[in-house]
Amino acid sequence: MNSLELAKTCASAAADAKATEIALYDLRHSSSITDFALVCTATSVPHLRAVLRDVDKLVGERLNLYPVYAERTPQALWSVLDYVDVMVHVMTAEIRDFYSLETFWGEENKRELE
């Protein structure tokens, strides 16, 4: 299993949980922290919880991997699952717009999801 496969599995799980605006960024040449960042939008706090739960569950079932750290405070409207090689950011639209993480990573690092 490689980090791209992990990232795509996370993206698939987020899509199954009805997350929107799913974006994958390849950071292997620009970050010493992680290989990929996955960002997706949840429509509400309950939806954010569901996306986290479903990504965690599906990745565990398919790849037998679990986050080394999980920031599970949906009331903050931004939560993170840290798989070391992949960081999954689940945010509400307002928080995503406010922090604009994608501007740090750039369009040139964005990868298409199949």
C-alpha cells in the first residue's frame, strides 16, 4: 500500500459519506510533514461527524490503517484525521473559505480523483 492508494481510499470514503468539494493535493515535493492532503466539505456538524466516522471505518476495513491522531471536535467546524502520509481535513464551507488551505498548496499540486 502506498500513500496515493491511502489518499484515494480516504477520498472514496468521504465521497460515500456525501462530503462535497473533495480535493487532493500532492505535497511529496513540498512538505516534510505529509505526502498528501485531502480536503472536503461537510454541510453541518452531524455531517462532519459522519464523514470522520466513515473515513476512519472504511480505511480501517480496507487497509487496516487507523489515524495516529484525530482531532475530533466537530464543534470547531474543522476536524483532521492524521494517517501520517495523508492528512484528511473535513471542514464546513464557511471555515474552508475562511482558511483557504488550498491557496498554500497551489493548483499545480492538485490531483484528479478517479
